[in-house]
Amino acid sequence: MKITLEASPILHTLTGIGRYTWELATRLSYHPEIDDVALYVRNEIVCDAEAVMKMGQEKKQYPLWSKPIRLTKRFLKRRHAYNRCHHSLVHGPNYFLPSCAESGIITVHDLSIYRYPQTHPLERIAQFEKNFDATLRRASHIITDSEAMRREIINFFGWSDERISVIGLGVAPEFKPRDFDNQFFLNRYGLIADGYTLCVSTIEPRKNIDKLLSAYRILPQNLRNRFPLVIIGGIGWHAEPIVEQIEVGVREGWVIRPGFVPEHDLLLFYSHARLFVYPSAYEGFGLPVVEAMASGVPVIISNRTSLPEVAQGAGIVIEPDDQTEFVMALQRGLDDEIWRAKAKSNGIEAARNYTWEKCVNETVNVYQKIDKQR
């Protein structure tokens, strides 16, 4: 079976969809049911994921005299890519099929572009308005990350359920419980192991970071001082009021905003936290929740979309708009040692269901099903 994977998410930092695409790109070529994998990027076929990543880092300048040669090479590369797409099964892991594909499979991670358009850049919205309907007309099958998203896609686009498969994402084995004897890295951030609450999330309205801050502020002062709130993540759209709240908490001493955190430190931030909180209003999956559970950290999540499904009963599920409920959950998560021990154990067990090997195997099963129908 020949597969062509649209791999442009690998051009950028490997978070979210980029990580998902990377795992597919690096693992599919070793799968026994796959004869040949090609990566489609910028209208050409690229040999492997490492080469794609280098493309994203390169900034080339060419002499003017080379333009005719470059145009000829570009034409030949496009023709090769076009032929490849027409003689293989094409998968777009980031919503869209490439223009060279007459049909194929797409992964739709969520419908936030329609539900929360204000959280997306204008060029992303324009891309969907221009191209997504055309992709849906050509797509023969949709993969999505959760049953909650499968139901939403059915209701939103009117697709039949047999044309949509749910395949959960994976969590890297590096996310695991760790002893506290390697906590020296925390000194750089003024923290101690088992001495902080963690939230890893983009700062934007739908993530409900503002509600987390409001609830945390109501906690008894001694609890806030003992377990400051650490918020790690980039700044999204319309985040200014939330950033202001964060800065107030930082000045008051109960919020810590580390800024950029290297990947190795992020693993340790997870495993050394006392509690992980993810109160998002809308998620297609919620990978940070699984990463926290795999790291042996109790979790608090919202009761929205995919999050209860993904956590599988391992954490406290809250209504994020109910401040009293939110505060009580935080107190229990920080103080109730009996619940905490059970939540750790249940979380580790739940996280075992999410591996990249399983994700790839189930994806190949979909490939085989659609390939037989071609």
C-alpha cells in the first residue's frame, strides 16, 4: 500500500498537529502493512521527516541568473508530486487535502475554527473559507481524535458515521512519573517539587484560564502561597485581559509564568507538579491532560467536549462557570491525599490507552479500509 502524507505541519515547532504529523511520518514507513510512504510539502515530494524539518529552518537566497533553472526544477517537482498523489492513498493530517489529490483521508481535530473563530488568525479563517469545502467534497473518510468530535462533525457537516473514525492521539513515553531527586531544575523558577499547580495551555479565551485565575484567587492565602499556580503556554488571540490577570497574580506572588520552557524541562514540570488543571471550554482531544496523567499527576478538567471522555474518570470534572465548584475542586486536588493517591493511579492507567503505536496502527487500519474501496 502506497501512502502520501501531507507533512507541512512538520515545518514548524512540533506542538499539537505538528507532533501528530511527525509521529505518523516517522512511524508509517516501518509499519508492515505499508509498502511506501512519501511526504508532500510545498508542492513537492520529500524523502523523510527530518528533511521536511530542515526545509522549515532554511532561508535560501538565490542569484538572479538561476531563476530559469529553479522554475524548471519546480515544474518537474510539481509534476512528480501530482503523479505520486494520483497513484497512492493521500492523507491530510491537518484538515486539508493537497491540491494534487482527487480523493483521500483527512484528520479533523476539532471545529474550533467554526465555534471560536475569534481565537484564530484571519489568514487561517480565510484558508478554511476558501479551501475546506473543496477538501470535504474530495475526502472519502475523516479521522478525528475523540467520540465527542465525531458526533460534532456528523451534526455540523451531515456526514454518515461510517465515514468517520475515532483515533485517539498518543503520549510520548518520556511523560512518566519521576522521583523528586532530579528537581534541581526547579530552582531556576523558584519552585519546589510537589509544590505547585500546573496549567499547560495556550492563553486565549476558550481555554478558560481567566476562570482558573479567578478561582485560584479565592483559595485560602496559605494554600495559594504554598502551591503557586504555574502557567506555561504561548499567547493566543484576544488574550490581553487574561495576560493582565496573570500579571496581577505574578505581582502578588501566587502565579508563576516561566516563559519559554525547553522540552526537557516541560517533562519535569509535569512530573513534579502537585496538581494539573485544564478547564478548557472546547477541545478536540486535550493532549496536555493525557501527558499530565501519564506523568502521575492528579488532574482537574472541565465537563466540556472531549475532556471527560479522554480522562476516563481519572480526574475531577468541573463546570468551569461554577466558581464555587471550581474552588472546592482545587482545594480537594491540593489537600485530599486519599483522592490524590487514587487519581494518580487511575490517571496512569488511563494514559496507557494512548500510545503513538496504537494511533498509527489504527490509522493504518483506516488506510486499508479506504484502499480497498478505491
